[in-house]
Amino acid sequence: MSFKKPTRRQVLLGSLATTVLAPLSYILSVTFGGYATRTGLKFLTSKEAAIAEALGEVMIPEENAIGVSIYQIDFANEVDRFLSVMPSHNRNGASLLFWIVEHLFPLRCFYFRKFTRLTIAERYKILSRFDESPSVGNRALVRGLKAFVHLIYYNHPKVIGQIEIGKDCTK
């Protein structure tokens, strides 16, 4: 997939929008929320759980070769379980990363809605643009998110059972 090189004006407007709208977006999201509440989570807030599920929807399609969707394994609870055993400085970094994905990723690609409010196709387009970016930082960020999501998904017992990891290989 190839994209046209942005003009100088688009870059300047994107930078201005990110600088001005990101803090305002954070204040409004904290004030007015708009996410369904989830109970039983130790670390993740409801907002972060929604962001984690939105990332999982894009990176692990519902109809995949393994046959286990992120909804069958309750992906948000698995992310919460994974993060709850980490040291606090890593968990705080994860909270910041979820906020960046929710608010700044769409702005950088000129979408003026939150990541969780976009369609799966729009989210995929955003992640593809970051993954194919000439910036090493953008590529590393998305590839790190992919590794994180896949680590949690492939570590679930239902997924392990479907791909038969740990079976006897002597047959």
C-alpha cells in the first residue's frame, strides 16, 4: 500500500492539531469518558480496556486461521492480567501508550475521532500508515504494539489448544 507524500501545509496543520487538540482531547476524555464500565479489572481502566480490544480487533481478525477470536478469550481481561504482574513503572508506560493510541494516532492521520470510535478498516489504515512510515520510531511503536497483542493472544490456553502447542512430536 503506498501513500502520497504529505505537503508542507498538511504536516504543519497536523502538528498544530496534535499540539492543540491532544491536551484538550485528554481533558474532555477524562471529564466526559463515554466508555462502558467494566468490572473485575485490576489494572486497566474501562477506557484502556476498550483501547486494548480495539487494537486486538485490528491485529487479530475475528475470522482467523486459528478459529479463536479475541472475544472468545476476553482479551481485555487477558491484557489486564498480563499488566497487573508488571512493575509499576512499566504499567504507567502502558497507560500512556494506550492514551497515545487512542488520541494521537488518529490525529496524525487526520482522523478527528478517537481510535476506539473508528471502524476496523480505518484503524487498520492508521496502523498500516505508521507501520510503513519512513520514521523508525513510528514503525517500532506499531511493531511493539503488534508484539504485545500477539504475545497475549498466543499465550491464552484456548489458542494454544487450537494450534496444538506442547503436543507430543514423536508421532
